[in-house]
Amino acid sequence: MKSPLRSPSEKYYGRWLQWVKTSLISFKYCFSLNYWVLFFLGILIVTGVTLATYFNPVVAEAFGASSDRLAPWNFGSSVVCLGFPTVTGVRKRLWFNLSRLYSSKITVESKIKLDPYWITGFFDGEGCITIDIQKSKVSKTGWRVQAIFLIGLHEKDRAVLELIQSYFGGIGNITQLGLNGVQLRVSSLKDLIKIIDHFNKYPLLTQKWADFILWQKVIELIINKEHLTIEGLHKIVAIKAAINRGLSDKLKEIFPNVIPMKRPLVVDQVITDPNWVAGFISGEGCFYIGIIKSSSYKLGETPLLIFKITQHSRDEELMKSLISYFGCGSIYKYREFIDLKVSRIKDLIDIIIPFFDKYAIKGAKAKDFTDFWKVAELMKKGDHLTEEGLNEIKRIKAGMNKGRN
């Protein structure tokens, strides 16, 4: 019996032979009328639709290009690819090459200009600043130090990361994070200085402001090359011990005598700009629709609308500041967390919904807000008291948050 394993010479000879066959078939097919008709049709579609999506957001939405202008290329390139035989992935490779011509950074939403306070509010909710300390054979100290700025989101919010990246002049890289996540990661000193300048001008309001101040000190040490000395390294380790969750168990074992630097106190968390609120809620807010059983209603159940924000208890003062800002809501504490909830329908209709209608939420959560608003309008008209209206509310609820494709 012949072995299923082939020698290297056999393997490469087989690949060469297959390549020759494929090339001959494709070359012969290129002279057919069918190919050229489809080829030029594809080029016309690509050019026309791309220009239309670029200058007209309505057309872009029709082609599914609101978050990725690659859609017209996919449609046009598929027509072009029909002119090639599907031999050993020729069509697949051509599709791949055409797709690479269009950058994922080019979106309809990239035309939107983010307010600087919106960026700060969103980072207060979703951002992370950290210091990476790893062993290094090339460093004199034996350690490599790197400051990192991160924002991680669900894949469906990639456009938000692109807007933030664009705001800072194209800094960092947006990469895949797990199966359904994406992240904007910035580690270049030149780019990090842009971020520092922004947050010094538009300060963070959560306890992340303390992390930022310490993180900024590390970047100053790196700029001054102090991270290349043992003394400077120990300073950075002490600072890292006070940021976020502190040192890992491994670093604690290696640096057992480190004394964490004292964290700055974050006080006077007063909200002054509505755009900060819109950014913060775009990251941390929740628009929830519940269906509760109640014998008080003829149908035996009724919808319940809740606008909610959850934070660590260390930001309790900020949550109180939000209540003062809106003039409504209540605080609920559980374990180390704190919830701000607004559930009174009048407050939602008169205060919360008009506010976010004026200062828009961005990203996938904007769709949840729109659905939340629809249900509030149905309840305002009393439609939730009818079976038809209640069923419509249930249908809307089923497609929100995690139920949205």
C-alpha cells in the first residue's frame, strides 16, 4: 500500500502542476465574452456604488455600509469573480485581494466629528490605561516597560473605535479581541502624548482620573529614560501597584518589598458638559424593558422601563452628581457596586429621552435607546393596556440588547 504521506519533492511537484493547470484554465477563460462582460459590469458597480456611499449616507445605509464601506466592494467584486472558474480557490483569492483594497477605517460614520467631552465620558466608561512590565533579555535592567491605552468593545461597535482613532489623528491599531470583540490599542509614546494632552484639557470624572495621573508619571519616566535604570524601574513598579488592580501575583513575588504609590483623591466629581454624559452613557448606560406580572392590570402583566447605570461603589459621588444633573433617579447599593435607576415613566419621557435625543448616544446602544423610546411612546398613548400593544412591546423588547443581531 502506498503511503498517504508524500515526499517534499512530490508535494511541491503536485502544487506546481496544479498551478499550471489553473493558470491555463484561467488564461483560456479570460478570452471569453462572458468574462469581460461580467468584469466590466463589476467595475462599474464598484465605482458607482462606492462614490454613492461616500457622498450619500442614505445610499450607504441601503448597501449596509454604515459601519463598513466594504459592502459595495463585496457586491461588485463578487460579480467580477463570477468570470473566473472556481478552481483551487482562484475566485476566493481574487475576492480577498479586492477586499484588501478597501480599508476598514473608511466608514460613513468617520465623517462624524466627536465632541472632546464625549470622548472623555466614553473612556470614563469603557477605557483602560495600564503599564506592562515584562522580562527582557535586551534591556540592561532585565525588564521591558510599556505604557498602554486600551478601549475594548463588541465587534458591532467597531465604528465607534474608528471614530475615536480618527479623532486622535489615526493613532494606534484596531485589532480583533477574542471571537466577538475589537480593541483600540495605543502604545507609541508619540501617540500617548496626544492622549495625555486631551485628558489634561478634558479631565476624566470617574476614579480613572487617579489612574491617569499615575499613568502619566510613568510615561514621564519613560520619556526621561529612567525606566532603563533599576531605580527608575522600582519607581514604575510602585506606581503600577497603585493602578487598577495593582501588581500581578508574579510581580509581587519578584518585587516583594515594593510600596504602592499613594493614589490621588478624586473629589468634586461635578458634571459640567452634557456631551460627557452622552459619552459615558454610550459606554455604561442600559436601556431596559421588562415585563412584570401584575394583577392590577387587565392583561395580568405590564411593561416596565428602566434607565440604569452601574458603577463600582468608589464612584458613588459621581452617581449622586448624575442624579443632581438629571433631577431624577435613585441609588441602589449591592456588594461593592452601585446602581442609578430611573423608572418613573414621567421622568423618562420628560427628562431622560429628550436629553439623549439632543445629545446622541453613539454605537449599537443608540438602537436600544430608539427602541426604548418607541416603547415609552406606546405607553404614553396607553397602548400597553391592549393585547395588541403589549405584544408589540414584547416584540421590540425581544430584539434589544443581547437579542439584537
